[in-house]
Amino acid sequence: MADTTRITVTLPAELVAALKEVTDHVSGYVAETAVRELRRRLVEADLQRRQEEHGVFTEAELADARSRIGGQVEPVTERTADAAAVPR
């Protein structure tokens, strides 16, 4: 088992009810969501660094990325880069 720490989180009652509708393991669901968000922020920070070094992605690069992942891919903006800062 992974090393864990118990914390208390206060959430709106409506959110807790909605979470309980989709999972029997709210703690695990919240942990998985936190991991995904941290990974997203790290990827955005990496993309921002890449664009600072090599320039903004071209439309051809974005189209290639979209075709590879089958989803929406946009250049990293200053706003998304600020959101990518992971607290240490």
C-alpha cells in the first residue's frame, strides 16, 4: 500500500452528494482527480518552457498533435502557464 496521509477537506454538500452518485470511494476519486490536475499543470509548464525556447507552436504542429491524440490542442498562453505553477 502507498504511504498515505489522512486530511480533512470541507466540500459543499451538493458536491459530496454528486461524488457519491458516481463512486463508492470518494477519497480515491478525489486523489485520482488531484493527480490528473497536477500532471496537467506540469505538462502545461513544460509546453510553456518549450514555446519560450522555440517559439509558439505553428498551426501545422497543433494539427499534427490534434490528429495524434484526437482532441483539442491549443498553444500555451500566459494565463495557462500561470495556472501551471505547481506549489512546492
